[in-house]
Amino acid sequence: MSNQVLQAISDRRSIRGYKASPLSKEQTDIILKAAVESPSALNAQPWHFSVVTNQNLIREINAEAVKNLALDIDDIFFAAPLVIFISTDADSRWGRLDSGIAVENMALAAHAIGLGSVILGLPDAAFTGPPGERFNILLKFPPKHTFAVAIAIGVPTETKEAHPIEPDRIDYIN
Ligand SMILES: Cc1cc2nc3c(=O)[nH]c(=O)nc-3n(C[C@H](O)[C@H](O)[C@H](O)COP(=O)(O)O)c2cc1C
């Protein structure tokens, strides 16, 4: 069966290398439209999207995250020209789940217009200590919002194989 949505789901990959070239306003708008069109529990839309092209700020958040992570990685954002930080209402029962759905919508939208992306959980390490409060302000997180997940987006400089499928993750109960 040939279907563009199913094909996009199959072909999307986590991309970890980008050209420095910025996205156009049209490209950014398409991705944010896909984000706010996501479903959310009770239609609460408990999310906020901080759309960041300021490389100095991305570098600063990266430095704080890398400092707090005991990992052999020096750029958790892979030099992407655009990083979108999703924050969610800390009191929302399904806020993180809703944010996860929104971030996948953005990943698929980016893929659909020829861009690459990678969903990022590691930036959470930048929000754990005192500098996190400052980042909340710089990223314009609404009151009571905390970091949920991020996505780096740009023109890909690499391709990637699909991840292996593990069929035993599915049981059919008849
Ligand atoms: C919630 C979530 C958090 C992730 N965090 C990171 C991350 O911080 N850094 C990273 O390089 N990849 C991250 N990934 C990407 C996964 O490593 C990737 O989806 C997985 O290896 C499968 O590869 P694929 O996306 O190309 O199919 C994350 C993915 C998800 C869904």
C-alpha cells in the first residue's frame, strides 16, 4: 500500500549532522503548525514551544547540559541551526505525553519538507541546577512550565539506516 503519511513514518530518521544554513520562515511555520495541530488529552494543549535560532543561547544550554552529563559527547544539539524546546505545565497529568506526541508531529513535518531532525531528551540536564532557572526565563517558558523534550532540525548532512525492528515487542491477544 502506498501512502505518503505511512511512507514518512517509515523514512524518518534521527539525524545527527546538519548544514549551518538556517531554515526559511516558511519551513519553520510548517513545523510549528504541525506541532500545534497535535492531539492532547482533554485538548488541554499543555505545551509551549521555544523556537531557538540564537546559536549563543544553544551553545550555553549545551555547555550546562554537557557539564552535568557523564557522557562522552560535546554537542548534544549537533550544531543544528534550529532547536525547539517544548516545555509543559508541571501540573498537567498528560503534559509530557502530549509533548512527546507534538515533537513526533514536528519530526514528521520536518521530514516531509526534506529536513532532518532528532528528538532530544538530554537537554533536560541543563535544567536541573540553578542555571536552569535562567534558561527557563531566556526560553520564555510560561509560569509553572518545565522542560519536556526538544528537537533539533536542519538540512541533513548524513543519512542513516532504519533502527532494527523488534517483533517480540508486540503481542496479539485474541
Ligand atoms: C524521547 C526521546 C529522547 C531522545 N533523546 C535523544 C538525545 O538526547 N540525543 C540523541 O542523539 N538522540 C535522542 N533520541 C533519538 C533516539 O536515539 C532515536 O530515536 C533512536 O535511536 C531510534 O533511531 P531513529 O529515530 O533514527 O529511528 C531521542 C528519542 C526520543 C524518542
